[in-house]
Amino acid sequence: MAHEIGRRVREVAAPDFFFRPGLWDPSAVLATTMPARLLEELGEDEARRRIEAEVERQIGVARANVKSQGWQVLGPVAARNVSPFRRAKSWEDFGSLSPTFAVGRGNHEEREAAIAELKAFRAAYRAAWTSYRAGDRDAVWPYGTYMLRVRHRVDVEPAPS
């Protein structure tokens, strides 16, 4: 809540059934602070009042949008009681685009460059993968294959300059 800014520190713990033990720090401390410039220009009371007013305004806009769409938003108790095994009721147009990159309308040169870059990456990745599967553990992977570097400790090309 806006009135807690700069006043409350929360310590949260990661549930151990979601994460492998030792993978991440088991807890985190979250503190919110009032922006220094806001404090200097407005003082704490006025800054807090303006933040609370803006939060209320944005909540009102969001609620009006939900209502205009005919949607419903579950409250906290209802959300906790929804079965994780129920199917989602959202729709996607069958056969609609699922773009790999976006360059904006009319940017044909950027689109062609993005396509060429993607094709080059996939060709380099395929060559490295084929070589790696054949037993070449010194195969150099293209830039952007981070998980291979981390998990299998293989060499990855340096970032393009």
C-alpha cells in the first residue's frame, strides 16, 4: 500500500517445494523507499498523498476497463480456492501470428535484417549441436546460447561488437 512506502520492510521466504535447495537465497528482504527527489520537492506528507491519489486513479481506470470488457476479477479468497487443474477460458485466434521478433510496420529493411540474423544464428546453432552430438566437446556455440555455457561449460562465441 502507498502509506507503507518507506515505513515497512518485508522479509519473504521462498517455499522450498518450488526450488532446489541451495539454488537461490532462501529469503529476501524487500524495502520500499520514498524517492528522494519527491521528498525534497513536496515533503513526505504531500508526496504520500499524491502517490495514494495516483494509485487510486489507476485502480479506478483498471476497474472501469475490466467492467467495460464484461470481465470479472476474483477476490483474494476466491483466487486461492480455484483449482489449479481447471482449464483456462481464454481464447487465441487459431493460426494467428506468434512473432519471433517485431520491427514495426513499414520497416522492411529491419525485418529482412532480423530474418537474416535469425537464420544465421539457427544455422550456427545447428552446426554446433551436430558437432557436439557427434562427440566434439570443444564445439563453439553461437552467442546467445547461455544455458549451454552454464550447464555444460562449453565455449560460446564472444558477443558481436
